[in-house]
Amino acid sequence: MKERERYHLLDGLRGITLISMILYHGMFDLVVMYGVSVPWLFRAPGYVWQQSVCWTFILLSGFCWRLGRSPWKRGIVISVCGLIITFVTFVFMPSERILFGILTFTGAAMLALIPVDGYFRKVSQSAGLFISAVLFFLTRNVNGGQLGFESLVLCEVPEGFYRGPVTAALGFPGPGFFSGDYFSFVPWIFLYLCGYFLYGMLMGRERAGRALCRRAGFLEWIGKHSLFLYMLHQPAILLVLECWSYCSRVGGGLRPGPL
């Protein structure tokens, strides 16, 4: 896509989401690895913050699916990046290992849409958005063995669905499964499709196109390089925190207090 046709506002939104994610992960590392007391991080405010990041990221990814020239290439590259993160965390941080993380999911979603894209373009985009939203609502709790959304439980899913790694990738983790960052195909593919169909609804409207062409300053640069920054952000956070911890000890044994 030519630069003059680029939807700069999408890069800006992606940049904002990445910054929010980095701040959240930095706070999480402070609590889990350095013992800083942040009680609200594991309560409703922290949960809403974490969910706002992943929801926005997945919606944007689905929205931008039709803008790329080669979904095969993008899907494979992102999937490989997800595998790299899985390998590194298994080797160096096994207690916080990441299996089926958000990059693995996003790469799989990109590839899964390729064979059905032609059909999905022909259906009513508003109907597609509505059905996808309903399916996401119904399956949001499927990882925990239920159908429903958050505190609203509709019914239990049979335990036979929850067996091993394959079912965990689909959304049915078996006993003992653990991942520090877990985004299974279901329910998140339906949120991804919400973004996909939202693009189909909006992009035929001239006003929406003009709005998305607005510049977003430095946030654009962050959004354009989001994958590269995502891959580097956790090592960078740990390096900064380790330097901070060392300086605190050298500077008189200062201990971090509650935030």
C-alpha cells in the first residue's frame, strides 16, 4: 500500500495499545519478580487494563487483515515469532512459560481467514459482525469449562473436551495446563472476526476513510514497528528493572514500597 493511502490512525492506535501493554508488563514484572506491592493489579482495575490491551490488539489485527498484501507471509512471520517466544520462555523462564500466546493466536487467525475470506466478503458485514460478537460473548469463558461471559455462566462444557495440548490450542485446556499468556483459537477468533467485519462495514464510508488517514505523530512510528518492539520489550523491561534493583541495593538497601 502506498504511503498516501496508509491509514495512519490505525498505526497510532496500535502504538497506544503497545505502550499500554509495555506499561502493564512492566508493572506485572515489578510485582511478580521484584516483590513490589500493587494490590489493585490483580483486582478489577488491573484485569480491565489487561483486557483492554488484548481486546484492542486483537480487534485491530482483525480490522487490518484486508489491508495487507500477503496474509500468508504475515501469518507465517507472526506465527514464527510466537514460537520463538514459546521457546525462549520454556528455556529461560519455565515458571512463566508462554504456550499459545497472543502472537501464536494472531498468526493462526491470519492464516485461518485466507480460505474463507472470499466468502466472508460476500455476506452482510453487519450480520457477520453481530454473529461474531454473539459467538464471542457465548464462548468467552470456554477456557474455564463454561459457556458465558465473565460472571454470567450459561452452562458447563463437558469435561471430555479438555484433554491435552491440541484441545488447549483450540480453547479447551486439559488438567495441569499452564501458560503465562494464553490466547486460544476459541473464543478469540470471534473477536478477531469482529474487527474483520467492522472493516467491511466502515471502509465503504468516505468519512471513515478520511478519519483513518489522520496523522498520529510519534505513535505512528511505534505502531508501524509494533512486532519488532513487541519482541524486544520484555528483555528491555527486565534489563531496566534489574538495573533499578541493583542501584537500589547499592544505594543503601532501598526496598520498593507499595504502589
